[in-house]
Amino acid sequence: MNSSFKKYAAEFIGTMVLVLFGCGSAATAGGELGYLGIALAFGLSIVAMAYVIGPISGCHINPAVSLAMLLSRKLTSTDFIGYVLSQIAGAIAGSAILYAIIVSAGMPTTGLGQNGFGPGYGIGISALMAVVVEIILTFVFIYTILGVTSSVSNGNVTGLVIGLTLAFVHILGIALTGTSVNPARSLGPALLLGGQALSQLWVFLIAPLVGSVLAVAIFQWLNSGTKGKQA
């Protein structure tokens, strides 16, 4: 139980950091940083946390990643529930800290790095296209994770590869949906903002999970019968 608590605490901390620094960069300095800067904020958050909490919990900090590990039989159903609850709590905590910072500075609280689509958000893609985009982005992200973690020899570079891949998918996705690929990351800001962010949340809860399932299915199919398929 003590070991499980440490893993859940690590996932809480990691997700809080991801949301605070990733969404925080978008909400407070997005205009100055640009898409590349915001993408790097998310990616570098993963890199930092991977080398800190990775040895404890594997640094999922994303329900879509935990689902992929569950389907790959690298995570028990009990730990899956614990991980997801911890990730959600961490995302809410990170969003709450960001909200408090913005309010204390007298800034408008209309933006917490939330995801979205339609008129007035990014280039204004439709709900259907937002679903498609999030499935594709999550597929690429999870597929990369499955590949780089399939061999223990990649251990030293795993965090870097995963972090850069998250930045990579953000570069395309920010102008489209704000890039979720992570239901917890989307849930935190939406709960605090309400309104449109909350009404559109369903896309960012469902599509990343679908993308995760597809990534696992295709990865296992393409790697079936190969040596060292799963390390």
C-alpha cells in the first residue's frame, strides 16, 4: 500500500506540474512565446518529470497513457484507477494554482490554457474535426511511447523522446484544439472555467482514449511475432 501511495503521489505531482507549466505558459505568456514556446513548455514538463518521478510511477501523468499501459498489461486495473484519480486531482490542483496566480495579478480569468474548437478558438475547426485531430495526435503520442518503452536499452533517452514527441504534436495541434492528448490536462482548466470549455470537454475526454486504444492495437499488431516486442 505504501508503494502504491508513492506512485499515486508521484502521478499527482507530475500532472500538477504539467498543467501548471504547460497551461500556465499558454495562459500567461502565449502571445510572447508563440506556438513553439508553448509546445516546448509542455514537452519540457514531461522531460523534467520523466527523470524525477519516472523511477517511481513510470511518469504517465495522463489517463490515455495509463490506459495504454493497462491494455499492454504493464499496469494493473487497481493501479489504473489510482493513477487516473491522482492525475485528475493533480490537474485540478495545477489549474487551481494557475487560476489563483492570474486572479492575484488582476488578469482576466477567461483563459487557463483550456482546449476547444469552433469559431473563436484557433482556426475554428468543427467538433467532428476536433475529434479526428485529437485521435490522430494521441495516436502518434501513445504509439511513440509504446515504441520507446518497448526496449530497456532505451531507458536513458525515454523521457527525452516522449517529451519531444509531446512538443511535436503540440506544434500542430495548438492552433486546432489547443492540443489535449490528455483527458486530465483538459479536465482541470475546464472545471474551473466552466462555460464553453466545459461544454466542449467531451471531445477531450473521449478522443484521446480512442487514440490510445488504436495506438495499442496497431502497435501490437505490427510488432506481433517480433523479438523483444515488449520489454
